[in-house]
Amino acid sequence: MDVTIITGASEGIGAETARQIARRDRANAALVLAARNVEKLENLAAELRQLGSSVLVVPTDVKVRAACIALIDKAASVFGRIDTLIVNAGMSAHANFAEITPEDLNWMHDLMELNYWGSVWPIHAALPHLAASKGRIVAVSSVAGLIGVPGRTAYSGTKFALSGFCEALRAELEPSGISVTIVYPGVVKTDIRKVGYSASGGALGTSGVREDDMMPVEEAVRLMLEGVQARKREVLMTRQMRFGRWLKLVAPALVDRMALKAIKPEFRPKPIKPPK
């Protein structure tokens, strides 16, 4: 039985990942679902059990270190091993940095706790178990963790931190036989951008980027799982993304202009007013 832990499993990429693993592996899959929304987790668990998979629901707030440790301990206690840890929990944000008031800046700290530390803590707790199984770590980053996206200063900061951490960790874990795959989704058809932070720290309610060519979540997860199975270092989901990373090296100013054009006009940064 192959044991996979998924954080942020209640919806979006996390929930679809659980579905595709269950459909692929059936009774050979043991899935540990972690998120804060217990009702959504239980509904998903019932769906996965219908496919023959073993499922453990562990309500988890990954911003709390003790909760992350408890998640790993519970999974190892119930199933006796951990083969794959998919750290997917996270939130988006769209706010031009200069438009955030000093009073509202604290939500950026909260975002770092969720998107960065909410992955670091479960990874650290799982290392002995993953070493025993020669397992896999899968970190769901973002195109905003590959290319700095205007209007996404807070979000890009958290995802660059996660990507840099995982790149360094990959080399450290090579002697232990643990693979580290960093996944870079682009604009995927989920609600992550609409429920992300606005400049005031509330829910944005809409997406700040153009969504003309959104990738279906099913396709994004299929590409991710193919990369995970092959123990790829990273999964870049589109040809444009691979080209964009190369272009960033040779023509970074052009990439900046292209990134600005990808933002809806009403969300583009405005000149900062000088002090009175």
C-alpha cells in the first residue's frame, strides 16, 4: 500500500490530486487528507473510499507547527509508513505593495506562515519516515515562484521562498534517496485567486489576472502526477512557462512588461504619490 499525505486537500489541486491517485491505484492507495474544512474532507473521503482506497482525514491548520507534527505522527501511526508528502496548502494574494497600508501589512506575515512554514513544518516532521521508504516530497509552488509577478509581491515572495528551500533541500536529501519535485502551476481553473488576500487583508473576490486560457485542474494534476511518478526535479506545466523562464534570463525587462500586460487594467500598479 502506497501512503500519500496531501495538505490543502479539501478543494482545488489538493482534492483533485486525491481523486486521481484513488482512481489510479484503487485499493493500493492510502490517502491522508489534511485541511481545515472537515466537512469538505469527509465528503471527499467518502468519494475516495467508493473507489476502494483507504482514507484518513486529519483536520489540520498548517500554520500551527504542532498540528503539522500531529498530522505526520497520525499518518505514520495508522498506516505504518509514509511514501509521498504533497505540500499543497496555500493562499493567493493580489495587492500592489505600495497600496497596502502600514496597518494592513501583517497579512503578508500570515501568508508566509501558510505558504512557506506550512510546508516546511510537515516536511521536517516527515523526513525520517520518507527516508525509510525512499519516498517523495512534492511542493506545489506557482508560476509566481518562478517569475516575479507584479501585483503578487506577497504571493511571489512566499512561493520563491518555498522553491528556493526545496531546491536546496533536494541536494541535501539525495544521499537519503528522497526525491523532491517542485510543481509550478500556471493559471489553473480553481478559486484560489478569488479567495486570496486583497490589499486590506480581506478576500479579493475576483481574479486580478487575465484568465482567458485557464488550465483545467484535471489536466494540471495529471501533469503533476506524471512528474511525481518519474521523480522529476520540477514540473513546468506549459511550453509558455518553460519559454518564460528562459526569456527571463536573456531579456528580463521584456518579461516584466509581459507580466504587466497579463494583469487586468484595473489591477495594474499606479504611480506612488509623493509625501505632502
